[in-house]
Amino acid sequence: MIPENTLREIQDRLDIVEVLGGYISLRKSGQNFKALCPFHPEKTASFMVYPQKQFFICYGCGAGGDMISFVMRHERLEFTETVELLAQKAGVQIAQTSGAKARTVNPDLYRANELAAKLYHNFLINSPEGKSAREYLQKRGLDEATWKAFQIGYAPDKWDFLIGAGKQENLNPQLLEKAGLAIARGGKEGWYDRFRNRVIFPICDARGKVIAFGGRVFGEESGPKYLNSPETELYVKGKILYGLHLAAPEIRQKDFCIVVEGYMDMVAPYQHGIRNVVASMGTSLTEQQIQLIRRYTKNVVIVYDGDEAGKMATLRGLDLLLAGLMRVKVAGLPGGLDPDSMIKTQGVKAFARAIQESKDLFDYKLDILKQRFDPGQMEGRIGICAEMLPTLKRVPNAIQRGEYVKRLAELLGIAEQLVWDEYNKVKLEPGWKPASGMDQPALKVPMTAEESLAGLLLENPAVVSRVADQLELENFQDADVRDLVAWLLQRAQQGMPAVGHREIVHALARGSAERESRFARWLAWVDTVHEDEKQRALEDLLSRVLKNKRDASTEQLRVSIRRAEEQGDEEAATRFILELNRLMRSTTARVIEQ
């Protein structure tokens, strides 16, 4: 048996799009991906991959599940062999099994990065040479507790500090080069350390594993302000958010994420108690970074630098966030300040106030555009509309879109119908669906009320308490749904910790491809329901499940009455009639209560 936390770690480190993309040709389709199904012949793609929830489903043959079930099917491997293959790819250590052969990430790359982080941090804290770096960090307002929380370090002014330490740990220079920590000498044999005489900020993945570094110059040193690790097998800049492993709990709790640009912009608020903050480490957000945020919340406040470059980076990120169905606000900082400098000069309360007073995306973008285009001139009004309408077309809520178009028309002094005429001319990328962001074929297998209710339970297991208040296990006629409800109830009654849909699927469907496919279909149905409609859907489904059970029981009693009468068994017929009357009275009483 493989522990559930090991399976979770593997799936947290890997992305289903990358894993499946190694086997089949995936094409972007809205927020998702589609392909020709590898499990049955087809000419029109019906195979969908959902990155946000990390599962796939084929609407043609019904195959579905997570990356583990896909690889099992495609490679025709046993469960343990599949997990071993993916564990090697993810750099997760598990007991070895036979039969899995794959190109894997060398786990020594993780070991090299962990060693470097430890050595740099110790050198900052304990060495006499680190005094100037310590003074620099203190001058920047960072205390020692923050140094430790972020593993901030100092790379000494030596050409072979890390190379020498690596040799003692059996980590050769070639490996350090692959990890981005060493550079081969041009035209000569040998290597030298990439980071020298810099304050070091380790970069971690979502699980807290060190995968790269950023080095900040200080003092009188020349060279670029920041020197960052190159992209490696472990590190792709656009797929990582700095500080996410520390910020995730607060993001979940507060249900919104503050996105800043640089290392210090993230560290400074974190030290002062604002901990639901991450850094994009670049000029604008990427789709992969937005997908990471969506694991924890759909609410985002962007706080990029107040200079022109920061404003443009914010504008670029807005459309991507809307494409990710995120609710977006923008906090403008005064006088070209960044979060770090604002906290230093005006205090953390001023920064917190800027977050609280963050603007709606419409107001922010319009303010920027009014600085670039003169709304008093026809050319300016045309320019503002040309820039604003593609963003409005990405707003997922139709009522909100309509309100924005109305406000834009009023602010520019243009007839609303003319704005709508231009709006309708805007063409977005293929696959875009403004109402929901989903692009998927209709479900070919009808969903019952019980299956739909099971989908809501998979997405939010806490709903089981509401289900238990209104329904008994005997009300469920579908065995798979009944097992799901029973399993969740047992965990809730025993006070066990909450789990996500992946853990539930592995617990209930391991070894059963048919069950995994059913669970995937239920999850796909939930993604077609708008967030604001899920509560009403839950109430409706609870009523339908109870009604379906009563209808089935009523029909069964009527059949039993006919059979008893045909057989001349008056005693049985009377008993069934009394039971039917009792059931009918119960149904009437419920209708009156409602």
C-alpha cells in the first residue's frame, strides 16, 4: 500500500497537462485542453483535460480519472508500477517496484538545492564574512526571524565555495551545473559558483522544496541588481510563485491572494503580518501561476509597482486573470512606491489600507487608459474602447459585463448601443466562452440527481453534513453514491481531517476504472454550475433525491399490491396498501411543510 500523502505529493508536484501531453497531443480549449481520445477511435475530439481540478474525461467512451489512472490505462501498468513511474518524474522517494521505466528528474537535484540553501543560510547567520549581508538585511528592515522563515542566505565572495562543499557531499560540478548553481568555464576545464557575494533568496515549489535561487547585489558591487537561477528540470520561472508554500494557509483562510512582483515586496508584508501574499517574480502573471492561485482562491488583489512598467504589467495580468475566472481588484500605490518601500516609509497600516481600498478592474484600467488617451477627443474615445472592450468581453458574468458597458458609454459620452456594436465585433482567442470559461461537449450520459449531488460532495465534502440532515443512506439508490456519502459521513463523525476530491477518488475507486470514470464525470458536471448557483442546486438535488426514492418506493408497493391481489393473498395486499397509505401521508406532510 502506498500512503495517501505520497500520492498527494506526487500529484502536487506534477501537472496533469504536462503528464498527459507527453502521451497525446493536447490543444488549448478555453481554460481546459482537448484531444482525440487515445482509448477509442474518434474523428472529433471528445477527450477533455481540466487543469484546475487535475482530472480528465472522455465524453465519447466515458474514460476518466486523474493522471495516475490515465498512465495506468495508457501504459497498461499496475497501480504500484504507475505510481513509481510518476514518483520518479516528480522526484518523490517511494519503495521501488519493478516494471516502470521512464526518464526521471534526478533526486540529487533537489539534494543540491537543499544543500546550497542550508550552506548559504548558515553563512549569513554564523560567519564573520556575512556581517555586511546581515547589516544590509537589517537596513532593509528584515529581522532574523524572517531570515529563517525564508531561508535567506549569503553566498560568499568565492569562486568555488559551493563546488567544494558539493564534492564533500558527492555532488559533482556537472550536477550543480544542471541545478543552475555552477557555470562551466568557457574554453577551459572546470566550473565556478554562479552566486557570489550576494544575498540569496531560495525559491521553493508549492510543497516547500527548494528548486532555485535569486541573488541580490548589495553594497558597492557591480552587475545586475538580481541574478536568478536559469530554468532547470526543477524550475520554470513562469510556473512558480515565490512564497506560496508559506502563504497558502493564509490565502485559504482569508479567501483572497495578494500578488506582488519581487522578493522583497512579498517578504516585507509577510514579516508585518500580511501573509496571504505571493510574488510573480516577473513583470506579469502567467497562466500557470494563475492556475496555482486557483487551487486556493478565486479572489485576487494585484499590487504591482506604481511606475509605468508596473501599471502595464498589471494590465497584462488582468485579462489572464479574467480568463482564469478570477475575481480581480487592483491596489494602486502612490508616488511610484512598491510594497516594500511603502511599508518602510508609510507603515504596514497604509499598505493594508491600500489593499482594502483596491479598485475594481474596470475602474483601474479606465484610469490608466484615460492617461494614455484623451477622452475629450474622438480618437481618444476610440482608443479607450479598443483597449477596454476585449477585457470586458472576458468578464464571466453577463450582468457585470452589461453594467461595465453601460458605465463605459456614460463616462465617454457615447450612446450605449454604439459601444455594444463595437463590443460585438471583438474577437477573442478560439475556445473562449465568456459566460463560463468552459469549452466542453454536452454530457452524453444523462446525470441523475444522485450523481449530480455526488459531484457537489466531491468538490466540497463538508456539504455531507447538510446531506445527512435531510437524507438517510437508504434514500440513495445508486451504490457508488451511497458508498461516497457513507465514507464522508464516517470521516466526519470520527473527526478526521478534511480531504480533497483526489484523496476521495483514490480511497473509493482504486483499482476500478469504471468508478474513476464516474467520479470524473460528476466533477465535470460541477464545473458547469456557476458558483453562485451551487447552493440552490444543492437544495434542489436533495429534494429530487428524496422524491425519486419515494416515487420508486411507491411504484414498488403498487407492483407488490397487484401481485398479492393476483395471487389471492389478501393479508399481504392489505399490508402493502397500509404501507402505501403511510408513505403517501408522509409525502403530503412534507409538501405542506415546504
